[in-house]
Amino acid sequence: MSLPTLSLDQAEAWDALTLLLQEAGIDLTTEEVMPPTEGKGRVMAVIGKAGSGKTLLLAELTRALRDVGVDIVSGDYEGKKHKDRRTVAVLAPTNKAAFVLRMRGVPATTIHRILYTPVYDPEYERIAEWLVTGGERPKIADLAEEALDRAKAFYEIHASIPGALAAAGLRGSDFIQGWKRREDPLDIGLIDESSMLDERQFDDLREIFPVLVLFGDPAQLAPVGQSGEMVFDRLANKQKLILNRIHRQADDSPILDLAHALADPQLDFASFERMIQDAARRDPRVVWAERVESDLMARSPVLVWRNATRVRLISAFRSAYGAPADALLPGEPLICDGLELPLKHRKKRIDLEARGLIKGAQVIYLGPGRKPGFSRLHVIGAEDPRLSAASIVKIEMPDIEEPFIPFAAKMGAAFLHGAAVTIHKAQGSQWPDVQIFGPDISAAAWSNRTEAGIPLWKRLAYVAITRAQERLLWVVKPRLARPSGPLSIDHLDVPAPALALESESATEE
């Protein structure tokens, strides 16, 4: 097995993790895999700030486990259980965080999809078993050979069973009969963005995984109600592997420089803003912005601290684009706020969840559906992103307590506007370009609030800054730039025709 090029602290963490796995019966050096045995649960945490190499270690550890024959559990389908089988699951707290990992080649899924597993229709489970094991090709009475060919072609590229069955022309409720709480334990769990875990999730994961490795950033915002404490803070020192930042990078990032500068206890807000100005003069990846860019709001939300700021920015965004009060414009960004469906509509819920439409999903409105109250949507990060669903859209207005609802089905997916989000809600997400509303960070600094001994404004600024993958725009004035043109959906990736055929009928019947 070839090893990645690691820094000293990464190499020490790698050695500790390989020893942990060796004690669990998986030797990455000799490539020997022993059957699982009962024993004391093992938990270890890899802790480091942005740029310290956590994702590199996570990706390389996943690759090494797969190379020695450990099976990846994806969350959307599990093959027949074997007594000696060893498994690993890479998990994230949110769909967006899992999508960020998948874009880096790591087969991640959400914690929810592991805690609750799908129950497959036996007929269509034969297709899933064929795709996973490469065994005998099944013959399904109501599916043509061409449909199976499409499923196989999709699976070979994306390794997703729901996506492959959708490519064959099936809906989620055709092959998923329901969901059940996982009863059988798994094996090894690698948990990304573990700073977002609450105690209940952590306890659930420990019940399922005898070997659990947490990857987390101690400088992020802790879950609400945990007094600034992350679940890995309570681990013994010998269970924590601390990574430091890699200073010698091929492409030093001014964005990471700013994030790491926040660790200086003497740094105040005014000095930090001067650092941003200096960085903006030196590097185009940092922008000292006099106003919010409305064009960019359509693609990635402005990050704010205060909820009132979020509502005002959304209202200004809609006004700038001339959006009517009683309708949405194609191209408006939305965030799913949950599924408001009664138990009797279980199949509808299954369809929507299988297509990635769960609470927190980022969505682009494409236009009205064929029925009143339905919307055509593009789910960001979904493998088959286009669908039509019954929608309850809530537009919040400044100084008005109740949101305005331009249209709504009697039940369905509820949405809030997504042109601006709070920094707390943005954790686990990343975008190429990120706008941060500086006046809100300034207000947090004036409040003198602290969290776990660290000024709140520093935690907010750190989380917001590290959401930016390529460019950071620090907005210093409450102004909105005029849009350069009307809202558009031209920038969205369009799925292949074979996947788009069933998307409207998947939920609009």
C-alpha cells in the first residue's frame, strides 16, 4: 500500500490510527483483515483547524481501508450480511457536508442515512445486489434490458443505488418500502464535521460503531445547548490526535491566513478588519467589499449573525430582482425547512428524501409545477437534482412576525428563502465564493459575548471565513449592488435525459 506524503503531525496521527485499526483486526501494513470480534469500543478524534489536513487523512484512510478489502457502507443500500465482513462508513451531520466530501472523492453519506436504513422491495433488491456484487444479471418483468443498462452505467460512475434505479425509470417509493431504525451494529465509523455533533448523536453512533474516529475543528461553533463544548472535548488526551496547520503549502491561502489569525488572543475586531484590507490589496482571493453582490446571492448565501439581518437582506434581494410579492422567480434560492407530510403519505416522504430533499437541503426554484402549489426544483448536491414537489414557501418580511406565503400546497416540502443564512446554519457547507456581512460580526464583537472562553465574534468569523473555497468577500456596508441581469438557471448542471424523464412524475401525481 502506498502512503500519502504527510507532515510530521499527520504522520503521527496516521500511525495512531493504523494502530487503532490493527487492534480492531485490520492491518493496513500487511493488508490482513481479520473477522470482527467483540470487545471494548474504541473512540479517537483527529482535531485541527482549517488547512491542517483532516480531510486528507480522512480520504486516505478511507482509500486504504477499501484497498485492503473493507466494504464501504453508503447508507442507500447494504448487501447481504456476512459474518466475517468488515465495513466502514464515512458520515457527515448534513447532506451538504457529505456532498463536499463526495466532491473530493470520499464516498460519504449522512448520519441519518446510517441510523435509519431503507427497506427495499425484494424484486428490486435483486438489481441492487447485482450492481453491488457484480453477480448474475437479474430479469425483472416490468423493466426492459435497456433500463438495466442505464442503471449499470449510472452505478459505475456514481456508485449510488437510488440514483441507478432512478436512471432505470423507477421512483423511490417503487423500490423503498420504508425506513427502520438500524438494529445491527456496523464496524468502523469515520465522522467528518464532528464539531456539529450533539450528545445524542454521539451516543447513537457509539452504539452502532465499535470503532469510531471523529474529525473535527475545535474553532467552530458548538451545537446549540452545549455551552460551546464539542463531543470530542470530553475525550481523554490519549484519544485526541492534534493536527497543526501546514505552513508550507504549494498554494498558500490568504483565506486560511485570516482564519488562523483569529487564534491570537490579543487580536481585536478593528485590527482584524485591517488585516482583511491588507490581504485584499495583496491577493484577489480576498475582497474588501463596499456592498453585497446581489448576483452572487443567487448562487451562494450571504452569511450573517443576526436573524433580522438575514430577513432584511432577503427582502432587498427580492426587491432588486423585481420579484413579485405573490410569486417566486425562476432562479431564486431556497432552503428546505422540513417535510410537512402526514404518516399516510409515507410514499411521498420516501420519494422526496430519496431525492435529497430533507431539512437543510439547498434548492433552486425553477418554476411552477403542473398542479397548483407544486414547484419544479433543482436540489443542490443531489445526484438526480431535478424534481417537482408540493411546496409551502415562506417569505419572511422585515418587522413582520408571520412569514408571507406566496403559494402553498396543503402539505409537502416547506421552504425558506436561501439568499442569506446565519453562520450557525452554514456550518458543514462550502461555496466557491462567500460573502460575509461584516457589520454583523462587528455587532457580535460589541456584545462582548464569549463561547467556551473565546470571543463569539472570533468563532463566527472563523466559521464564516472557512466556508469560502476560492474567494472571500468581506462586506463592510449595508448596501446591495444592483444585479447585472435577471435571475437565471443557466448555470445549473442539467442531468442526462435518461435521468430527467421521471423527475416530474416522481412526486407530482
